[in-house]
Amino acid sequence: MKKQILITVKAYPNPSTKYSETVCCAGIDLSNNQWIRLYPIPYRDLDNGMKFRKYSIIEVDCYKANDDKRPESYRVNSDSIKIIKWLDTNKKWQIRKSAILKLPTKSMCQVNNDARDKDLSLGLIKPEKISFEWKKQSLSDTSAREACYAQLSFFNKSKDAIEEIPYNFYYIFHCAGENNCPGHRLSIIDWEIGQAYRSWRSRYNNDEKICLEKIKQRWDEIADANNKDVYFFVGNMKRFRDKFMILGVFFPPY
């Protein structure tokens, strides 16, 4: 079926033994104002005219995934992607807010309950008392990552393996309006933070300390609830339904 979808989430690319590399994207099905997850998207293999930005409305052929029981998950025909338009930030993000805030706003505590009781896997949440941190991570097996890129089909385009980011980035927060919220610490897997690390490290002559300080400064500004109406897009993993991550931040100004 053909759907029009407002893309709100584009995760950092991951190597895949089946698809060589994929990007998990999600957004709003404009036919019913419900969450939808699109997978796999071979983003770096798309023709330039199909490479959509976040907050683009795209039209795409998709069908319910038969190997992923999460209700929001759909498979896509990536060759059918057509970019309809991009929603700008004029008038304090008014056009974006008119679409995104039609989604129910939940707490992370509620999202965890929905995942357990209804197998729901995406949510828009309202955080408070937000802080940012990073942690060094152990990198995966380099040969295994390279093997994913070596297993390209005849029709796929050759590309270099995308760099694995050697840090995990997190937001720590409490749920707005939940008096008994124990607090949450979720990793951030948005493409933008991974790309920021790569480009800013180069800009600052491979000085990791400066690069990480700049990332913290920027992501603290993004989630500054004193100046912005901050929401998190969250989603879980197919194999680990109880593990949620921050897929992106929606931060229109007041």
C-alpha cells in the first residue's frame, strides 16, 4: 500500500548481514496520525532525489512486516520513495507542531507499560530535569562490520563502512507529571549526534575532549526546557522490547 509519512526519526546507520547497511526511520502515518516504523532503509544507497531529511513528508509503498510483530513496523520498497515536501521551522515550528503534537504525549513510565501490555514500541514523551552525559564504549568486531559491507548484492552500490562511534550518549531525565517516576537514562541513537561526533572531531583536530564538550553543549541546548518545549521520540529494539532509546528530540521554542 502507498502511504504518506512525516519522517521524525532517522537513526545512525548500522551494518547488516542481510542488507549490508540499514537506517531505522520512523514517523507519522498521515492517513491516521499514528506511529509507523520503516525498515530497512538503505539510506546511503538511495538516489540523491530520494534522500529525505527529517521532517520531510514522503510517499512510499510499504506493507506490514511479517517478521516483526510490533504494530508500528512496516517493510518498505525503498525504490518507491518520493519526497513530497519538507516542513520548515517558521512561526516557532508551527507547521511541525500541528502534525507532531497530534500524537498522544506520554511519560516514559507509560511507554514502558504500553510496551509490556500492548507491544507498542514507539512514543512521544515529555521529559523534565534533563541532563546529558557520554560514556566510552567497546567497539564491535571490525572484521564482522566489514563483512557486512562485503556481502553486497550485484545491484547494491559499493560504499565504505560507516564509522562506529566509540561513545554512547545519554539523556538522564524524569517524566513530567509523574510524581513516582524513578528516573530514566536512555541512549541517544539519532543520526545527528553520530554525525556531529565525526565532523566536530575533524574540525577540532581530533581533540576528543573538545569534541565531546561541544556535543554536550549542543545537546544541553537542544533539551533546555527553560527555552524550548522539549519532547523525546523514543523506540525500542526488536530483540529487546524492554530496552528503549531516544531516537530524536523535538524542541520547538516557546
